[in-house]
Amino acid sequence: MRRQQPEPRHLAVGRVQRPHGVRGELRLEILTDYPERLATLKAVYVGDDYRRYGVSGCRLHQDIALIRLVGIDERNAADELRGQVVYVALEDAVPLEENEVYAFQAAGLRVVTEEGTDLGEITEILTIPGANDVLVVRGPRGETLIPVIENVIVDLDTEAGRLTIRALPGLLDSE
């Protein structure tokens, strides 16, 4: 039976790496699949206590975002946010396509093969830049890595708490 956990009210979109310059701009590690959306945000929430900040500007630069928050106007104030996670309110998140879920919705799903073999529960999702995501499933076979690709994912039923996969040759071999 799938554990019922409350749905989060915020989704992580970045992590403050360090200040950028002397006027309070922040260098943000991108933790979202939709970084272009950062430039349209009016507000974000920072840290474990979800402090709300207005966004006065954001631009993408190589593989990071440079963001300015209202009230963070100098380097020392920006440095105090170093290492903090930046969130958006769930209602401000990018709408998902059909058959897409947020990572928090996939955690805990049971994974079964088309033939009905129970592989266990999704415990983690590995996101690798430039590659497909990989589901970490722990169960009777131990740890199984499942690539999130169209040929493998057959059916996603969040209501039933189940993900059905097609075991391509070599995917479930123990050697």
C-alpha cells in the first residue's frame, strides 16, 4: 500500500551557489526542467522556512540562473542565502503534460512489469544532465535502476500507486 504523504506546497527550482557581483544578485544552480520559466516568476520562496521574496530580475547564463530578489541589494545579504534552496509555489509551477508527474508524486509508487512481477517501490529519481532520468526501485530483487524512456514506461497510475514497465532485454538481468 502506498504511503500517503501530504502534497508539498512548494517545488524546488534552484539552489543558491553564491553571490554574483556586489549588488545582491544570486548565482543559482538550476534544479528544474523548465529554467526559462524562472524569468517569468513574480515571487520565490527561499530556505526551509520558505521566506517569500519578490523577483526583480532573472536571466539564464550557461547552466545557471542569475536572479535578483527584492530586498537583497548587496553582497553580504546575498551571501547569507548561500546554499539555500529556492522554491516556487505549487500553483506557479509549470503545468505538466499528460502522463507526467512531479518527482514527489513518483516517490513511493510500486513498480511492476507487464507480466505482473513486483519490482518494489520508487525510492529516488536520478537526474543526469544530458541523459534520461533513472528511477531507483528497491524491492525483492534489491535495487533496480529503471530508465525513464518511452519504450520502458508502459502505464502510470498514480491513483492506484503503480507504474507498469516493459522489461527490455538486459534491464532486469542480475549479471
